[in-house]
Amino acid sequence: MFGKRKKKADDFAGNVGFCVAFKKGDIYTRLSALVWGLNNLRNRQIIKGILLLLLETAFIVFMVRFGAGAIGDMMTLGTVEQTEEYNEALGIYEYRAGDDSMLCLLYGVITIFVILAAVLLVGVSVRSAYLVQQRKEQGRHIPTFTEELRSLKHEKLHNLLLFLPVTGIVCFTIIPLVFMILIAFTSYDRNHQPPGNLFDWVGLSNFREIFSFGGKLAGTFWPVLGWTLTWAVLATVTTYILGIILALIINRRGTKWKPFWRFLFVMSIAVPQFVSLLTMRTIFNTNGPANIILRELGIIGATGAVPFFTDPTLAKVTIILINIWIGVPYTLLTMTGILQNIPEDLYEAARVDGANTSVMFFKITLPYMLFVTTPNLITQFTGNINNFNVIYLLSGGGPDSLNYYYAGKTDLLVTWLYKLTITNKDYNLGAVIGIFVFVILATLSLLTYRRTSSYKDEEAFQ
């Protein structure tokens, strides 16, 4: 019983928050927020206390030598522009380096995350100090540094295993994401390219320029958004429904040579997707095999050509049809696995009750498929909104339009973003579109998934 009480006290002290530890802690626990590791050093946890103190020293040195200046530069995004001066001795023009707005922003973002890490370490120091205080007041053993290292192999194993992945996510996902978001509030475009030019904070002007009705940017954004959503819905629904139908036909009892038919359809995805897409682009080109065959058959004139990728409407239809050819085999494989795992007892019971094939499909097969594949369906929809490969490799976003700002009639938001940033170097506008796509997809995915039976009743078909 006493051992259980001790374990409970350990758990409470280990899980207590910073506010509770600071409020209930003694003077040394509270001072540990200013001098990291103070209470650890006082209670002979020498190595742990020294490590915390060294981290605090490193943070202070960082802020004094670099961090404070980086925050200041982030506020101004640089004040000194690059200048060109004539060197009379050499008879040439030389560039005198100025501030780099992009580095000012990047270093500022990194400094903010270092400060946040320091805040977390303050919490670690106070909570560690409070744990030591609790143990001392209860007359219990205070673990040594070696014992705490051993705990990383057992009860704190999750801390050890998650440290590197979390660090990688922060460094290579969250920091670049925050940097990209902040770019949307600046004038970082083709006319403000560092290091030759500085860019500045412009607030919400980029958002107003894109989202407001009127102007060429808004006149591009809303049609592209409409086509993006239309494409995502059609590309997802068509491959899903046709994949189900194909799987049902192949897996029905009367179908012979089932492995052969599966192999035949899977062949289309055995080839790398970009090779297949480029091949289809060549086939349906103005002078490609498809138009040549149509000319030979006399369906079109000798010099005519079906505008598969040059007519806006036909280009969209062609892209959707080619996507069906590429996407259906994936659904076929998924549905085949699901069909083979539906308990046969369900169908036997339905037949005994007098259910026909149609009733069994809508009451057993389809609900089971939807239950299993709804998360994957949401993922497909999200992927199709960001489906860069199909659009870029087939039509390149074309045909181009003079009414659009660096976009074509088949461009998705993601391909338009690519053109804005890579081709036109309007990074601020690209960042705005990136934020919008992220917010829409995150919101739709979370809300939709939480309303599905896969989330609400995950054991329904078990």
C-alpha cells in the first residue's frame, strides 16, 4: 500500500504543470525558473543541474550575440540596400553588400523558436525542481543522473524515441511552414528580390488583392479555385465508383481468369506515373497518334486536329478521363482486398432472409466498403486538390488565358502556385495561396473524418 502511495506521488510530481509547481514550490523551486537547475544542484543532482545551467548560459549568450539583433532585423526586414559603386583604380563597378531581407526573416523565425524552446526548458527546470522538493519532503530517494538515464529505457522510453522525430518535424516542417506563412505578409515578389533589393511588411494587402472581387489576381483566383474543387471531386468520385464496379465484376463468382484480369489492369500502374502521363500527352497531342488515326479514318479533315489540350473544356475532360485510367487500378486493388475479407456468413444470412443481389450490395457490400475506405477517400480528395503531376505533365496548366494572371484554364491552385513562385517569383502571392489551401484542406479533412462512422464506431464491422 505504501509503495502504491509513493508511486502515485511520483506520478503526480512528474505530471504536474508549471503553474502548479511554481505556486506550490518552495523558494528554490521558484528560483529555478531564473537559474535553471538550481534546486537540482542544491540537492546533489550535480550533472543534471549543470546541464540545465549550461543550456541557460548558451541561451543567454545566443540572445546577446545573435538573437536580440535577429529579432530587431525581423521587425525591419533590413534597412541597408545593396549599392553599386565605381572602383576607379580597377575601372569596374563593385557591389557593396546590404541587408538580406530573406535571411532577416529566417533568422528571426529561428530565434523565436529558440525562445520557445527556452520557455519549455524553464518549465522543465521548475518541474524537475518541484519533483526533487517533493521527494525530499517525503524522505525518499532522489534519483541520480545515471538512474534517470536508465529510466529512458523503461518508463520514459517514449521521451527518448520521440525526441529525434519531434526535433526533425520542428526543424524541417514547422519552421519552414511558419516562414512561408510570414512571407504572405510581405512584399517579397519579383520586384523585391534579395539580396539586391529589400522587401517589407505589407500586412493583409496580399490577401485583399487575391480574395477581393475585382482585379486580375482575384479574377484568376476564383476560377482556378472553382476548377480545383471540381477536379478534386470528379477525380475522386470517378476513380472510386469505377474501381468498385470493376472490382465487383472481376470478383463475382462467374468471372473466369480473375488473376489475369487483375494483372492486366494493374499493368497501367506498374509503369512510373510520370512516364505514363508524358506518353498520354504525346498520344493526344495536336500531331500525336490519336489525331493521326482520326485523320486516316476520315473522322476529321486532313489538316484538322482535335484540340485535346488546347480547348479549355475538352482539355479538362481529357485530363479527367486519363486520370480515371491511371487511378482506377489503385481502387481496384483496395476493393479486391476488402471484398475478399467481408465475412461470407453475412451473405448467407441475407440469402436465407430472402435478400437479392441488389439488396446485399446496398446493405452489406457498399456500407462495408465505405466504412473501411472513408479515411482513404478523404486522403484521395486531399491529394487530388494538390495533384501537381497529372495537371503539369499533361497540359502544363494550359491553354493559357490573357484574362488570367500567370495561369491557364486547367491550372489547379498548386500548379498556379508553382508558376507564381518558380516562374514569376511572386513568393508573397504563392504563400497566400499555400495558406489558403492548407486551411481549407485541414478543416475539410478533420471535420469530414470526425463525422464518419470509421471515426465514431471503429469496431462496427469487427
